[in-house]
Amino acid sequence: MLLFLKLAGVLAALYLAAALTMALLQDRLLFPRWAVGPSLALPATAEQLTLTVEDGAELVGVHLPAKPRPPRGASLLLAFGGNAWHAAELAQHLHWRCHVGSP
């Protein structure tokens, strides 16, 4: 019986240690910056924008201007990259889709 209690205690301690480790490292586990390669260069017409909010955090984005004269009433495309996307990579993709890859 004593061996069973010791084993249960060790297993409970291991479980709590694993849960605590995952809780403390959850940002790194969900958003693995180490898994993302180097960023691509922005398209020539792109402009990087940075907005600093009250708590000091920085929001970084990329502005891709439309073709020289967008048609009247043209829509604005606002895109957000998913987990582990570089803004420059998304800008390259959108630039290709909207300018190069368009029919």
C-alpha cells in the first residue's frame, strides 16, 4: 500500500510539473518563432508601418498601395497572416496575387 501511495505521489508530481511547464511556455508552444525562417524582402512599392500602443507593445504591418489608379469604388483588402507568418511574406503573396497573378 505504501509503495502504491509513493508511486501515485510521484506520478501526480510529474503531471503537475508537466502542466506547469506547458502553462509557463504556452506562448512559445503556440507561436514558435524559432520555426519561422528568415523574412523575405518587401515588394518595392510596400511600406512598413509600426504603431506603438499605450502599454508599449508594437503592432507592425505592411501597406501595399493599389495599382497606380484603382477604379472608383474599388475595395480595400485587409489581410492578416496566420500563425508564424512574416508580414513581408504575406505582402509578397498578396502583391503576386493582386498584381502579377491576376488575369
